[in-house]
Amino acid sequence: MTKVQEKTTEQQPIKRDYYQLLINGELVDSSDGGRRKVYNPATGEVIAEVAEATKEDADKAIQAARDAFDKGKWKITPTGRRARVLNKIAEIMSSRFKELVELEVLNTGKSVAAAKGQIVQAIEDFEFYAGAIVGHGGSVNNVPGQFHNYSEKEPIGVAAQIVPWNYPLMMTAWKIAPAIAAGCSVIVKPASLTPLTAIVLGEICHEAGVPEGVVNILPGPGSEIGNYLVEHEQVNKVAFTGSTPIGKDIMAKASSTLKRVTLELGGKSPALVFPDADIDAAVDGSIYGIYNNTGQSCDARSRIYIHEDIYDEFIEKFITKTEKMQVGDPFDKGTHMGAIIDQSQLDTVKEYVQSAIDEGAEILTGGKELKPEGFENGFWYAPTVIGNVTQEMRVVQEEIFGPVVVVSKFKDEKEAIALANDTEFGLASTIWTTDGARAKRVANQIQAGIVMINTPFSAFPGTPFGGYKQSGFGRELSIETLDLYSETKSIMSYFGSRPLNPFGL
């Protein structure tokens, strides 16, 4: 085993053949020696092996986190000092930016442009919370004159954080930054498909000065390690990003110990294009809204509703530009869209498209697997547009998590709102209009946690990110996220001149 703090960047390169668990500030093998191969989705080739945690390893990580919280100094470290450590994490990430981008692209198959943007945001997350935590505290409250009441914010304890495969480093930053800023200890369970940059981020946290046991990275199967963390009585909170069915299961399991839970789950997000919209801007933004990150985004605008008066013009331009998209080598700066994460997800996308055909929909473009030159063994699918759909179709109601969008018409504002809300999900939405009054009016009626007006961008550090309905609850990325990792303690004092005798005895 190796103490992370003793390693320099040169001694422990970001890109390597084998990645260990990170428990209590040490890089360690799995207790049973188990390893898992990690693949490059663009080529199908093995890029590394990763230690695969067991329940014994989970117990060690939980104990390390527990001891760091109960006996350590991080939770009582002044916020200014915690802020300096978070800024140091961001500084180290910035110095290793190119390496982090390369590793993220290799492990996910996403385009280098997408990876760069996401890692920039991951860096900014730590910078944001370094500033936010300084002003995060309690309040003095109004009580009768002889009393004094104030509240304090205390870290909630040990948090288990379960991260998805679509944004490995960015989502890990979303989880770790507010938790350690608040003074918590964490155990991060990265996705089995994409654990590499999460492990590296844990190492960077320790290099920056996070104490041993405060950040632990535990790659392993969700069905075993994830569930074990969720049910463990020494874990105080669970933060999960992933599918709605798994989120429901986590919520049920966490109820046995009354853990705090935040869930950022699936989506089937709409885009509404009104007749007064700037059509070219709406086309460009909607293309990004669905095909960014190969459509593997919970906030992908995968349903586009277009006013009937401009439908034909919009669709013609949308298809023309979709067919110009470059799909292939993720490291090519001109590539717009990278690979699907693995064969299983590729099969899922193909099955959904076939279901649309079987139900009578029309493939307007795409609808096929791709084999880019030099990447024939990877997992690729063409940017796809499906028309002639009805609201009951699976491709309209269910999350596909791939580069597939459905398009249809609406006749007026009332119908547009009804179509947008006709889903069990409520994560994101986009409104395209030049009418400010309409934008406000429609935004107020959309049942979604995020409403974008004339932009496809849904999240910057400081903006609350989360959903309504079955897209989950709780918010990521914002100041209020600190509250989700905190307990509020109310302290009441009496300063009257006479002792209190409420019963008059």
C-alpha cells in the first residue's frame, strides 16, 4: 500500500495500467485481489485494470470515513482553511488538465471537446464551493425579548456518493466538492465502466491536503458495494445520480436507517420551438441539446415540439445539420460526437429505434449503427431523428440515453405545455422564443427543475441542478447543496432577570 501524499505527479502518473482503491489516504488492492478490466468504448480495447472492492473493503472505507469525521479535525477546520484546500484541488486539476482530458476521453469515448468542457466545470466546482462555504452558516432568529435563538450548520457525517458513467469526473466533482466543503467525509462509488478519473481525483484531494479518511474512492459493482453503502448504519447520507428505477431502490433501502437521500435521476426533457423563435439558433441549440455527450445525458432534450407553422423549415434545417455532424475519432478536434459507452447501451439504443419503427414512426435520418474508419471495434450509433410519433410510443415516454431525438408538431401554447409535461420525468426543458412574456409564461408552467430559454446550456457552478417528479429531488451544483450535507442545530438561551417557573410550582 502507498500513502497518496507521498506521491508526486511524476511518481504516480494519471494514466497507468492499474488503479487501486483509495481508502484512508492509501492506495490499496482489493481484499481478495479482484480486478476488473476497463475498456475504451471508441475502440473496444482494454485501457487499464482496476481493483474491485469487496464488502470487507467497504467496511474499511466506512470505518476510515467514520473515524475521520468523529475523531478527525476536518469538520472543525475553519472554513477559510477548508476553502484553501478546495482551491488547491482546483489548482492541481488545472495543472494536470491535459492528462485528465486524455484519460476521460479514453475511458468514455466522448469527444475531446466535450471532455474539456466537463473538466473545466469540475475544476470550477471546487473553486465555487471554496467561496460558497465561507458564507454558509446559520442565522439569528426572532424570539421573545428575554430569549436568544440562533442556528448553526454542522456537517451531516459520512456520505456515500454513487456516480454514473456518463460524466465520470464532472459528477464526482459535483459530489465531492460540496460534501467536503461542508465538513463531511465521503465514500465515492464510481461507475464500474468509468472509474479512472474518479480515483485520480481522490488522489488529487489528498495531495491538496484533504486529511486521511475524508475522501475514499471505492470502485466495485453497484449491486454489491453500492447497496452495502446505502444500507450501512454508519453511513449518514446517500447522494445518487443515475436511473430512476435504481434511485427508487436506493430510497427504499435507505429508509431502513432513515438516511438523508438526494437523487438526481432520469429525464425525457422537451424543447419547445415557438413560431417567433430564431429558427437557426433553435436548430443549432437543439442539435447540441440532444447530441452533446452522444445523447448520454440525463438532461438531453430528446423530445422537440415545433409549432406547426415552422415545422417543415425547422426539420429541414435540423436534418441537414445533423447529417453534417462528424462522428469518429474522439481525439479529433473536429469530432462532434463520440462513442456509445458499451455494447449493452448500444443494444439498448438499437432496440428503442426498432420499437419506434414497429410502432409506426419514421426514421428521418440516422437509425443505424456506425463503424468509423479505424474504430470498427468500438460502439457507435448515428445521430438519429424520429418523426411521425405519438405520445404513447416508448421512444417518446422512456429515456433512451443515446443520440436519438423525436420530433412532432404543436398548434398553440396550451398544447405545447401539455405535451412538454406529458411525462413522468421533470428534469430539464428548453423554450425557444423571442417573446419575453411568452418565455416567462411558459417557463412558469413547465414541470421541470431546469428551464432554459434560448440556450441549450443547463448547468454552471452556482446554478441549482435537479428535477421534479420522477427525476428525483435535491439540488446539485448550488449553494443550497451545502444544506443537503448539513444539519441545522437550533440553540435557545434565556437571559431573563428571574428564573423560569412555567408550572408555577
